[in-house]
Amino acid sequence: MAKTLTRKQILESAAQRVGNAAAHRIVYDDPPGIREATEYEHQAKRVIEQKGWNDMEIARFREIAIRRAKKELGKRVQVEHGLTLEAALNEAIEKIDAFIAKDLQK
């Protein structure tokens, strides 16, 4: 029997996926990387659509997604990409905010 996730677990899981997707879109700009990022976003959207979210939960989602993106970017941003970690993180935050505006329901 499948375990039912709590609201907190749903929120954290989806935020982790969105943070991963944002980082992948920046670092891996090739078709396989974009497909993987799209799949992460699709998984997150499928999970979070089950609930409505309040402002505090949305803020928490954003915080978790940004932290995850920063962790992933810190591992992968290299000089060859022509990006600093700060510039890459700013770009990731824009992608996270766009996802929240489009897909996270209140």
C-alpha cells in the first residue's frame, strides 16, 4: 500500500524538482538536459496540482527550490559556461519564480 505524503513532503519534493530543473536548464542547454529539466518540472507540477497553497507555503517552496538550484549549480557551474555562480543562481531564480507564477496555485 502506498504511503500518503504530507503537505510538507509534497511541497518539499516538488520544490526540489523545480530547483533541479532550473539548474539543469542553465548548465545543460543541450536536448537531453532540457528533456530532463522538463521532466522534473512535469513531475513537480503533477504533484503540486493536487493541493492549493497559501502564501507561506509558496514562500517556503521558493526557498527550497532556490537552495536546491544553488547546490546543483555550485557542483556544475564551470568557467567554460561563462557564468559565475551568482549569475547562474540569478537566472535560476528567474526560472523558479516563473514556475511559481504559472503553476503554483493558491
